[in-house]
Amino acid sequence: MIENGSEMARAEDTIMRIATNSGYPDAQVFSTVTGIIMSIPDQKNAQVESVSRRSIDLEKVSWVNRLSRDYADHKITLADFFEQLKLVDQAVPYFPFWLQVLGAALVSGPLMTIFCNNFYDIGVTSIIGAVGFAIYYGINKTLNIKFISEFVASLLIGILAVIAVRLGLGHSVDNIIIGAVMPLVPGVPLTNAVRDILNGHFVSGPARGMEALLTAAAIGFGIAFVFRFF
Amino acid sequence: MVMMIEIFFAFIATVGFGIIINIPHRALVVAGLIGTVAWLVYWLFFNLQLGLALSNLTASVAIGLLSDVAARRMKMPMLIFNIPSLVPLVPGGQAYQMVRNIALGDAAQGMRFLTEVIEITGSIAIGFLLAELLNKLWKKIMQKKASF
């Protein structure tokens, strides 16, 4: 769950619910963004699970949440629960790639209009936003380097925006870049950082905030690069 | 007329961001509606000359309250609703101007936009805090009523 963008409190809560229902009401859980430690008092060993990969898939979070609630209500057995969890891990219905790119287009065009009251550049912004998101997605899938993908994507967005305006397709470089960068904004880590800190998870909250900040900085560098050269 | 189009765009943008972060299909429309309402609140307060901070704060309180209601109705985690609906409030324009001005060497102007960004993000965070507080208060009151 932590891998896919849930808050700490929810992950701990879920583990506790499962443990209580399996007959260990006094289990202890300690979790941070990079790992979970769990122990059951009558047993000598604690279990450690590390979390090294983080992506965003809120559907998985919601699914696990529902499963654990079902289990707590004794609707399903432990074996069933485990089976289902494996299923969730492999085969969650993900929006297909083209639909996500379409989503990016839908985010960038309209948002640009809301922010800047500019009705001329909607089409260009949507297309550039979609291309930028596709590049970001592709780099993330193939190379799996966290901040480089945002950097390259925003760099290309900037270059494309400049080219579009030079060719006379768009009016304002500023507005196009503002809109097209929006799909890359780290909304999930930012919100989670705030919620984690409010819930007293002072290790995870700032760590997530750092992640969001670095992502934002990567986007900013990409854009700044464009300004230096054009 | 422009107003109507912008409201519609707020809805579309929220749904689009929902698709990107892969929220459950059933939640898409609800999240979109919450985003629209939040943006409407923001717009209303901003046009009443109440300033950036207060309008963002009220809008994020609205997001917090509405998404708690939605989360309980649809039995889904609350953050599914409040992350996408936050998107129309994000200070994208100011953040961009900040980077641009600093990159071009106009640090003073950049700092001005930086303070604006901090102001907006801070008031959104405090708005969530207030919403959390109100939700907890509401739950307490309901429990008291039930125990009578």
C-alpha cells in the first residue's frame, strides 16, 4: 500500500486490523515510507518488509482497504484474503496508456484556461501536455529513474512550447508551459506529506515532502533550462 | 458564459488528474464534482476581494468536508477524492513565474512569486487541517447524540 501512495496511518491501521482479526490484538507495527516492521509479542521474531519502489496507484490502495474491511467483518477467510491480495498485486484494472495520455491532455488544456483566461491555446496546450506526460511515463517505465523523467519531460515541454509559438500555432509560451506541466505535478506525495505530519508520522511526512519538493525542483530545472537557451 | 465554461473545465481537469493517478472508476465523477465545487468556492471568494489566502483556505476546507462525506458514502479512502479535486487550486502559474524569473536573473520578482506560492500551499494545508478538525467534531457530536 505504501508503494502505491497511501498515507502511513491507513497502512498501519490496515495491518493492525488484519492482525487483530487473526487473533493477535496486541501486535505492534512501525512503518516509514521505506519499510514496515511488525512484531507479535509472544513470538521472538519481528518481520521486516522494505519498500523500495514507489509509484502511484490509488485503485490498489482502495482495493486493499476494502479487502481488509471484509476480512474484519468475517466475510472472507485468511486464505481467501491472501489469495485476493496476490490477485490485486498483479491484476488491478489499470487505465490503459492511451486513456492516461488523454487524461493528461484533459488536465493541461482546461487548467491553462482556468489559470490564465486564455482560450486560444487550449488545443496546443493539450497536445503538448499529452506528449510530455507520454514521455514521462515512457522514461519511468523503461529506465525507472525517479527525477530524471520529470526533468526530461518538462524540458521537452518547454522546447515544444517555444517551437509551437515560433511556428505561430500558439500565442503565449508562458501559458502553454503552465498548462502542459500540470500533469507532472506531485499532487499525491504533497497531500500525503501533509496528512502524515498531521497524524504524527514525523519520519514519513517530511520524507514524502522531500520527494515532492525534489520532483517540483526537477520540473523547475527543466523549464529553467529552456529559458537559458531560447 | 465564460464562467460556465470555466466551471466545466474545472470538472474536466479534475477527472483527467483522477485518470492519471488511477483512482477507481466509480469515484471519477464524484471526485470531479468535488473539484468543481471547490473551484467555485475559490472563485466566489476571490471575486469578493477576500484575498488569495482566504479563498484557497475556504476552498480546501470545502474539499476536506465533501471528500469525507463522499468517502463514507462510497466506502473508499478519503484521499481518492481530495487529491484530484485539489488540482484546480494548485499555484501552477505562480510557481512557473517564480522559476522563470529566477532563471532569468530577476531574483526579487522571483521571491515575490515564491512568497505567493508558499502562501497558497500553506493555506491549502491549513484548510485540510480545519476540515479534519470539523470532521472529528461532527463525529463526536453524532456519537453523543447516539448515546442519549
